[in-house]
Amino acid sequence: MKTLDRKLIRDVVHLRGQVVAIALVVACGVASFVAMRSTYNSLLMSQQSYYESYRFAEVFAQLKRAPDSIASRISEIPGVGTAEFRVVADVTLDVPGLNEPAKGRIISIPEQRRQMLNDLYLRDGRYVEPGRRDEVLVSGAFATANSLKPGSTLSAVINGKWEKLQIVGVALSPEYVYEIRSGEIFPDNRRSGVLWMSREALGPAFNMKGAFNDVALTLAPNAVEADVIQRLDDLLTSYGGLGAYNRADQVSNYFLSNEIGELQVTGTFIPGIFLAVTAFLIHLVLSRMVATQRQELGVLKAFGYGNYSIGFHYLKLAFLIVLGGVALGIGAGWYFGLKITALYMEFFRFPVLRYEPGPLVISSAVLISLGSAAIGALAAVRHAAGLPPAEAMRPEPPARFRAGFVERLGFHRLVPTSVRIILRNLERRPAKAMLSIFGIALAVSLLVVGFFLYFDTIERIIQVQFDMAQREDVSVTFHEPRPANVKYDLAHLPGVIRVESYRAAPAKLRFAHRTRRIALLGLEGTADLRRVVSKDFEPVTIPPDGLLLTSQLAEILSVRPGQIVTVEVLEGARPVRDVIVAGTVDELVGLSAYMDQRALNRLMQEGQTSSGAFLMVESSRIPDLYTQLKQTPAISSVSIPEVALASFNDTIARTINVSTVILIAFAVIIAFGMVYNGARIALSERGHELASLRVLGFTRSEIGFMLLGEQAVLTLVAIPVGFALGYGIAGLITVAIDTELIRFPLFISARSYALAFLVVAGSAFLSGYLVQWRLRHLDLVAVLKTRE
Amino acid sequence: MGDIDVHALRSVNLELYKGELVVLLGASGSGKSTLLNILGGLDVPTSGEVFYRDHNLSIDDDAELTHYRREHVGFVFQFYNLIPSLTALENVELVTDIAEDPMPADQALRLVGLGDRLHHFPAQLSGGEQQRVAIARAVAKRPEVLLCDEPTGALDYSTGKLVLEAIERVNRELGTTTVIITHNAAIADMADRVLRMRSGQIAEVRHNEKKASPRDLVW
């Protein structure tokens, strides 16, 4: 080993406290990069290969009923590759061990197993046997949530009767990687699942013998998707087609692709913060080191070491500081990647989700970290290399100070001398002060944004959706629209206190050339159980005539209140009508078009008709009600918002707890790294000055104040800056996550700010305490003898 | 390799009297700095006792020693050790802020002839001026003891003499007990008493019948 390298290692050992603080920052950056990038890669790869090997369809359409003869006409549409014609039915399920009725979607499969679109992966058990009409396969998430295995049974209302079904296998489908029902924001795998049953069994039971009500198809090479969708729609119109759509609108794929996209963004943003902080800390430490080793540099140069080798020496030092963090980060990232992938496995069902941090991710992590170290080292390395030897041998000229801005205004008499020292040190190097503030502010903003996402947003959505809008205890959907007087039948069910019926109808809204498929929801004029609530908690009255659109939907159609849209109803007589947009409402979830129920009945040219109802139920009678509802064949599905919410909270609580711990750890490490390094460097720069003051009779806490006051001021300034930064980033997120599915309200609670303050101020205090402790060891005698 | 005990000072018996000006002479390694450190409450002897009036300075009690330095001792360092971020006036005020009965900071600076440099920062002052600010800082709290460690060591001849004049004036006008340590034998002529140290012991004590004015010193 060369002697200069030996110096390098001793320098690192000497700086160990600061090296550890920086290495931790690097480790966080590398760990988040490795974990998120590799999870992103595995999700993306798994998605692609799953879709490919199990032939995930590209265009989907639901319809009322079409005879099998139409199938060949669909296959002949130019651009269609393969097509699958299925029967799909929504039923009420009675799952063993579950009080409330569950929702099932039964999908037909060929009696003899063959290759098909949206093919099934049998996770467990076997395929249905020909001729065995009561055999079903159940979806993975549903099976896991209810501990269903091959051999278990469950019951479903089929053809108006309860049928006992034998589970023979557990299957996964690319169509249901994320098992969520369309229109819902949280999955409820306990009470909602997918079942596959042979076409021969399902067809006759739902009056679909020789007919189908669901189409899935792939596109031929060079096909134009929009053309295919248009032709398919034209063909299916007379068979009650509900409008064809592509993968982007397919629910499971929508959620999965969104998640992958978000992972890509956060996997770039979070490591970016850490690497920026790393570069700044390396800059601080190396600049200080070159300053203290100025005379050594002069000697080295005098002995003939070249500028290149001196510069490279400090660059190597920067690399050495970072490398420990890189190694730790790769290990931690690998571990967290495994954990994150395991978490994803609970939400997204793939036949295999293999977690492999590839060599590319690892080597990128190393290169990016070394790159940020090199950027941080640049100024110090150039300074060291460029210093003429004769100049280097002389001590650094004394620091020049001048009266700061505040003092020139004449306020300096108001502050004690010790505070003036702090202010002037800050004002002497404004760029350094700004960057320190920015670094600490990043830690604050990271927390603010995290708490905003994990707590404030979720709480507010729950508050608006469940406490204010969906106030029913139970909602039921009928198989077929029923006359409005069904309300009175429902009112007689056990424990029902109040019933509000609703009418829902699939429709296409058209304004100019823009169209949108949507479910029109007609609510009772006096509706109190289900209300429309804006994101500002304002209940909105539904106009007696015309449409009330969510702002998001109005935007998609570019329509303003007062303008007329064309409504094509995709059910019943399929009337096409012009309807005025009476108003818009800013809702948090989904796209909706509301009408008064009577107005919707008029539009549909029908008498008073309901598609379902919202019920308020006496809580003690709920079990009786469930039993009764399970035995009511006219009801196709039952939703219980409160139970769905509880199950959602259970599911995400763990994810949120883990994320919160990681987030706090990240912020603590950044804040600690910034404050500790800042204070250590200040101690190194001003140790002599402080020791002189000790000799002059100042106590340890007095000089501690002068030393740490600077970091305290930086931290206290950084915290409101971080609040503002966090608010800004949260604002950007609300703009970015302004999806059709969900909007985030830009609301950050006082609690989030307070927690962010506590975490960052606490870690700053801790690092200050550690440095204060070093003040015990100031060499008071040395200051008498040595020039700084 | 075993550590070898080195005695910096051995059997030193010394009394300092109120108002006297003592010059402590010695080559480097003679123990004069160790003696000054002990007198200044920066260090405690491994054996033996040191008293300032009724304060026992031989007990290693940081708070007690800090209090002693704060209330009773003024220090002048070889390299001035001013706070670069404070002006001359503020450097003095820093000490007067924590003293019980200080003189006004500007008066202290006038005493050392810097009445016109009050608002200059250290980087804007010459070495001699900086050392005089340091003297003003040391005496502004009206200490009973002024300890000067090679006060002219970093200065040229004429500037050094200006600094010695300032020290002499403080001693004369305020009656501060003053100890100057130096290896410059010429300075000894301005003292009431001269102690010469060698190998950790006081080798010679001399009383000057007639003190020379710093202006008349030659080296």
C-alpha cells in the first residue's frame, strides 16, 4: 500500500463519526434505489411475461346477450386476432365462516381444458371435470382471504336457487391480478371473489345457452385498436353492448400499471434526495479537510507529488466514505426489496413474482453513488490540486467577516455578542447556509409528504366517502331493475329502519366528439343515506332535472354547466337523449354522473324503477338481515361499506406502519447527517476559537451555545421551509394523482406538521448533543501555543 | 514500549504578590508554560498544592477552575486568539458581558491605544493591533491576575514594544498582578521580579531594583 493511501485510511478513521453519518445517508439512497428499482423491474417483468404467457386480452366488451352466431362475425372484424366468448354473471355467495353475503363473479371456462385468452394458472387443485356441473375454481386472493382450498364448498344463488359448489382448484388470471370490483377503490377479498365454472354448467343457469355476454379479444399485428373497438361496439349495440374498452380501462391492469408507474417515480425521487444530500455532505467534509491539511498539501507538493495525484487522493477519500454506505445500502435494499415484493404479493396475484435485483440495478446504484460523491468532491479536489505549494505552506489567511445585513440595518445592538457570532458565521457563507437549510428542509418535507399520503389523505377520503357520502349500512343491487315499490318489501326485512332506492344505468355521455362510458346514478331527491359530497365536505343537492357531473368527468368531456350532452343509455330500450348539465361537483373518488331518480326514470322512458337500494339497519338485527338477504335471489349483490372499510384498514395498516417507520428513519438519517456534519465541521473550524473562550472563562454550555446555535438557527429556519416544500410537493402529487379513480385533497393536518417538526428537531437535538459532548475534550492548553 | 513519566515541574515553590510584574524566563521545555497553565487554572498539578487567595487550584474541578478563570484571570496568548467574526470592540464586550465589574469595553481599548479602531474586524488589524485588542480583552474585566504567554512572540521589534508598553501600563494603572512568560531575556528588565526556569525548576530569582520602561528595552 502506498503511504499516501495509508494517510487516506487514517483520515477516514479520524473522521469516523462524520463518515458514518454520510455513509448512512448514502445507504438510504442506495437501499431505496435498489429496493424500488428492482421491485419495479420484477413487477414490470412479471406483468409482461404473465400477460404474454397467459394471453391477456387487449380489448374487452360486456353485453346483455348475443347468440353464438355473432361470435364468428366478431372474429371476422379486421384487426381481431383471437377472441374468447364467455358468460359472466354476478351472484351472491354464501361463504363458510362469513356472516355477511359475499359478491361473486362467475366466469365461464371451456369444459375441456384448452388454451384460451385470459388463461388460468392453477395455483392449487385441478381443473373442473367435464360433466361435473357443481365444480368451480376460485380466485387466489379470495381463496386466501377465506381459507378456501380444493375440497371446500360454498354456495351461490344460481338461477334463483342456492346451489352448493365444490371448489376443485384455486386459479389466477391475468384479468384479476388485482382483485377489485370495478367502481371500488379498496379491494375486499374477503367479501368479493371470482369463480370459474364450465360453460356447460353456467350457460343454461343464466339463460345463456348458445349465447354469450362477454367478449375478450386480442389484436392482430398492425391492427388499429380504436377501429376494432368502434366496429365491435357497432356490432354489439343491438345485443345490449355496454361499450368496448382496451387494457388501459381494464380494472386490474389499470391498478397494476398505476402502481408500477408510481414505483418508477418514487424510485427515482427518493434516492435522488439522498444522493443530493450525499453530494453536499461530501462537499462540506472534503472542503474542510483540504483546509485543515493545507500545510500537509504544501509539503507533499514540495516533495514532488503532482497536482493529479493530490486531486485523485481526495477523490479516493470521497469514494471511500461513500463505499461503506453503498455496501450497506445494497444489502438493505435487497432485504427491503424482498419485503416490498412480499407485500405486493398480497395485493397482486402473479403465478410467480420473482424478486431479482439484477446486476444492472446494483451496478447503477454503485455508479450513481460514486457519481454523487465525485460531484460533491469536485470543488475540494480542484482546490487541493490547484493550490500552489508555496501558498499552501502558509497558513490560510484569517477569515474575513463583516457586519451582516441585519446589523447594517442597526438591529445589532439588540442581540447579545454570542448571537452575533452565530449570525455572522451564517452570513459569511450564505451558499453553505442555504444548502444546509435546504438539506434539512428536505428531511422535513419528506415527512410532511409521507404523513400527508399515509394519514391525512386516507383519513380524509374515508371521512368524505364513508362518513358523509356512503352513510348506508348495507346496499343491495337487484338482478334486474324492479318497480319502485320494492322499497316496501325491503323495508320489511329484519332490522331495516330506512330504505332509499336508486336507479343505475350504464350510459355513454357524448359532448362534441368526446364520449365517456359511465354508470348514471339516479338518487332519490330526498336522499339522506347516500349523498353527494364535495371534497370540501359540502353535501350537494341533486337538481330535479339534468345531470350533476363530477368535475373530472366534466373536464374529460370539456363540458360546462348549462351545456347539453347527449346521453346514450346502454340498457333496456337504449334511448338517446339530450340532457342539460345542471352542475358539477368536486368529488374525491371515481367518475360519476348523478341524476334525480325520477328524472332518470323519465329519461329511460320507464315507470318508477329501481336497480337497488341503500338500507339503514338496526345493528343488533344485522345478522338476521344477512341471513335473509342471502336467501333473496332477486338480489345480485350486497355491499357493506363499513365492513369493506375495516377490511381495507386491516390490509393497509401493516403496509402503512412499515412505510412510516422507513420514512421516519430516512428523515432522521438526513437530519442527523446534516446537523451532525455541520456541527462537527463548525467545531473543526472554530475549535480553536472556542477553546480560547474556555480559557477566558466561558463555560462549556456557553461555548456549546455559540457552536450549536448556528445549527439550531439552520434547523429552525429549515423547518418552516420544509413545511412549505412539503406542501408544494403534496400539491404536485395531488396534480399528478388526479386520476379518474381518485383525487387527493390537498390537506395537510396540523398533526402531520407537528410530527415532522418533532422528528427533525429531535434528531437535530440528538446530533447537537453528540457534538456538545466532544466539547469536553477541547485542548485548552494547545490554544495558548498554536496558531490556528 | 512503556510510557515514561516526565516531570514538567518539580518542587516549585512560588508566591506571587499583588500588583507585581513577574517575568518568567526559560528555554522551550523548561516548564514555564506548564507553570503558567497551572497558575491560570488550565491544568492541575499531579502533586502539590496551588492556592489563589482561598481558592484551591490543585483540585481538578472544571466548574471551579472555569469560575476562577472567568472572575480573576486575564489571558494574553501568543497568537492573540481573537474571535474573527467579532469586531475589536465586540471581542472585548464578549468578556465584559460575563464579568461582574468590568470597565467599559471602549475604555479598555483606549487604554491600549486603539480608541480609533473599535469597529475593525481582526482581519482588518495588524498583528500588534490584534495583540493589543487581546490585552484590552484580558484586562477589561479588571482581573487580579494577568497572564501573558509569549505576548511578543509573533510580533516584530517595534510592535512588540508597543504591546509591552500596554501591558506595563495596565500593571501600573490598574495594579494587576502580571506574569509574562518569554524566552526573550531582554524583557526581564521591565519586571519587578524575574524567575528563570530550567528543567522544571526555578533556577534563579532576581529582583530588579529599578524597572526599565518597555520603551528602553533593546533586543
